[in-house]
Amino acid sequence: AATGAASHVTFTADAWALVHATIDRDHPGATIVGWYHSHPGFGVFLSDMDTFIQRHFFDLPWQVALVVDPVARDIGTFVWRDETPTRVPHG
């Protein structure tokens, strides 16, 4: 139910409804802890749109964003710090 192109994916209300219906059906009681996506060859960061998504759809203090750049072999986790999604080092 989502649409996409080379540099973006759009989740419609129907796509989100399908996500939640699938969780309710296949994983009752499960919680979405965050989201992930890739920036192949562009580096690990949250773009303005990524930050918008994090702020509006994954805004709980324990929800994270994971960004992967498979070309650079880099991965970053972004957590909430001082009300800002902030990259934290991997151990």
C-alpha cells in the first residue's frame, strides 16, 4: 500500500492501516519501537523529511530510527535526546 521511487517511499493512511492490522493479527500485543531505512552512498543522517517522520510518527521517548548506508558500510541509530533525534555511537 506504500508507493516509492529511487529516493523516497510514501506511506499512505492505507499503508499504516495495513501495518497495524498485520501487527494486531500476527503479533498481538507487539509494539512498534521505531523504523529503519537506507541511504545508499549518501551517508548516515536524518534528512529533514526523516526528522519530520520521527517527530510525527515515532515520537515516543523509546522509539528509534535506524539508518544504513550499505555502500559506506555504516549504520546509525537515532534516539531521543533533549527532544531531538540524536545519533548515538554503537558499542
